[in-house]
Amino acid sequence: MRLSAVVCLACLLPFAAPGDEWEVIEIPVGAQGGARAALPRPERGMSSDTVLARFGEPISITAPVGEPPISRWTYADFTVYFEGDTVIHSVLPHTPARRVPRD
């Protein structure tokens, strides 16, 4: 993905006026969740029974879709994806960054 972003930016370079300033913003993947990244979440390989025992009932459950069947359990602080009865991933919800008004 990073390569495609670099290629895309390289395509725009001929349109940049001399003296234009470019700002590069990089956010390390580990820093994207901020303080919430340290919250306990289900780990890959856990069973649905273990998730229920440790984290309780989810707010909502999305029925399995596809083959293999993938389902989603939504909690207040994270979402858990299952393949069958096994956790394949847990993610933090997107929190938009606060925009700073420009003058």
C-alpha cells in the first residue's frame, strides 16, 4: 500500500509549482489506537466461548456470511471477527481525528 501511495504522489509531481511545500505525515501502525491500543481484546485463536467468558455478551452479533463463515461481534470498545467459532481478528473502532481549523 505504501508503494502505491508513493507512485501516486510521483504522478502528481509534474503538476507541483516551484516552491510548493509538501507535508508528509506518518503514523506508526502501533500508535494508531492511542491509549486504547492497550485495552484487553480477544486474541487470534480464542473460541467464542472463551470470548463470552472473558468479555461478556456483545452489543450486537452479525450473522455468519460466506464460506468459510465469517461473523462479527461488536463490543463497546472493539469488534471481534470470527471464522466459524474461532477469533481471527479484533479491532478498535475508527475514531476520527479532531480537525484543527485553518486560518
